[in-house]
Amino acid sequence: MHLLITGGAGFIGSHFVRYIVNHHPNDHGVVLDRLTYAGSIDHLKAIAGQANWTFIKGDIADAPLVSSILSGEKSGKAIDAIVHFAAESHVDRSIKEPHPFIRTNVVGTHVLLENARRYGVKRFIQISTDEVYGALGPEGAFSENAPLSPNNPYAASKASADLLALSYWRTYRLPVIITRSANNYGPHQHPEKLIPLAITRALADEPVTIYGDGQQIRDWVHVEDHCRAIDLALRKGESGEIYNIGANNEWTNLELVKLILKLLNKDESLITFVADRPGHDRRYAIDSTKIRTRLGWKPAKNFLLGLKETINWYRNHPNDRRLD
Ligand code: NAD
């Protein structure tokens, strides 16, 4: 397959590029990334110097650029499938300044969809999030049929992009698939996100901040398990379908930070509670029965092991501890 991977220099996108290079060495393609604060070319060593992969620094909302990539003008071959990771991804930033989220996550996705339709792309994977469903009470889990009820501009922009993508399937039969994953963890994540923030602050003996009472519950899935699920959706998924991806691995933020401190042999006195984020969802949980039964996916990574590996990665990569 000749792939276009957008946002491939970010956290999950770069793991996916590595996954493809390792598991499908005959695949090739283009990585398109604007290299915002969240992306780094250093995450793309897997394709550095590989003749069958092209990296393009550019914006998914740049229609002429996207058109020239999909037509094959940029890499000598038309694109078969798009795996669309590129996004503004941090909820806090979306609360402070929503506009970049609308521009990239909604307008950028539309530019990709429109050009995918124009050039007859055979598969469009829209990488989405459980946050589009909004918050849950203490019981139950969101299935793919749950209503969309986003509570912050990030989640609303992703829900909007999902709806646009589905409309391109229903209206034009563009073969779209949506994946909605729970929270990811693993190496290479920007330290603004909870797990790397706790690790990097604790390593520096700095206060580890927690919003509100820390009782918000999230389901954590290892980034490599997520990438395997996306790859299955890409190769075996059905057009027009949505697949939830979760590991049934729920932790309150406070429990999780305490575990990280314990693994690092640091004192819980580093924990500092700060005013809660507005519209902070209390609990997310994902029912991933569909992808497990229809595509045979299940998470493989043991959480404690994955967390220890992640901690070691940040310990060994002090340059990735910056927060800019
Ligand atoms: P990230 O912020 O680490 O990476 C995003 C990447 O997109 C960066 O490399 C950035 O440079 C690039 N980008 C941003 N705007 C762009 C634009 N206009 N044009 C081209 N490239 C642009 O994000 P992530 O955590 O890797 O998330 C990737 C995708 O997965 C997102 O769509 C996100 O909504 C989704 N997702 C993330 C999680 C999670 O826990 N991180 C969970 C579920 C779904």
C-alpha cells in the first residue's frame, strides 16, 4: 500500500509509522506533518533515509499541497489509503485558544476528505477519541452507538471531524473508517499530557499537579496496542464502521500518579492539587467488544510493564522532558 500518514511526527502517528515499517516492510508512502510544538522529526528515524518513504513538512489544511500529495505528484505514486492522525490534541490548549483546533481538526480533516474523494482514495482512517462521547457516570461504557456529547473544544472539534468523515461515506461512498481510542500512554508523548507530565516532574523532584480532586477516571491503552488496532482497521475493517479501542484498564488520575511516584521511589508529597479544568469529564470508559469480536484485536501490553518501560524511556531521554 502507498499510504499517507498525517501527523506522523506526533506521539501516536510516529509509533504507527514505526509499526508499519516493522510489520509491513513492503508498504511505503508519505508522512505529512506541520511539525507544531507537538511534532518532532526525531520521532521519524524509522523512515530516515528510506527511499520508499517521503516526509513532507506541511499543513493538512493546505488544499493545493494535499492535492499534489494524493495525485502522486510529490512521491511519484498516487495514495491508496490515508491514516489521519494530525490534530491539535491537548484539551487545556483548546480551552485557552479553540481556533487552531477548529482549523486543523475540522477544516484540515475536510481538506483531506475532499481530496480523498477527488482522487478516489481506497481507505480513509479517521483517528478519533473516546472524548467525543462526553462523560460517563460510575457505571457502564460507551459503545459505538452512544450519542456524541463532547464537553470541550478539542472533543467538539474531533466529533465534528468524525461527522464530516461519516457524511463522506454516506454521501459519496468514500470508504471511511473511524477509530475511537481511550487514552494512550507510551514513549514519545509530549510532556504536557498526564503520564509524561507526572514522570518528568517527579524525575526533577518538582510538584506533580493534579486537577481538582484527582478522581477523574480514564481507561489507558498502550500506544502500540492502539497502532495494532488501527492497522487491523486499515486492512480488515469495514467501510462506514466505527471501532472503539480500549483496554478495560481504568484508573483515577490520583491512583495513577501515586503509582508512578511509587515506581520512581518518590514521595507522594510531590502531589499538588490545582483548580479543576472547566468542563472536566469525570469518567471515560470504552466498550471495545466490536473490534475484539469482528477484527480479533485485544490489548497485549501489561499495564505495569508498559508503565515501567515508559518511565525508563523518559529517564533515558532527558531532552524529551521539555515543555515548550
Ligand atoms: P500529538 O499532539 O502528539 O501529535 C499531533 C501531530 O499532528 C503533531 O506531530 C503535529 O505536528 C501534527 N499536526 C498538528 N496540526 C497539523 C496540521 N495542521 N497539519 C499537519 N500536521 C499537523 O497527538 P497524538 O496524541 O499523537 O494524537 C494523534 C491523534 O490521535 C489525534 O487525532 C488525537 O485526537 C487522537 N487520539 C489521541 C489519544 C491520546 O491519548 N493521545 C487518544 C485517542 C485519540
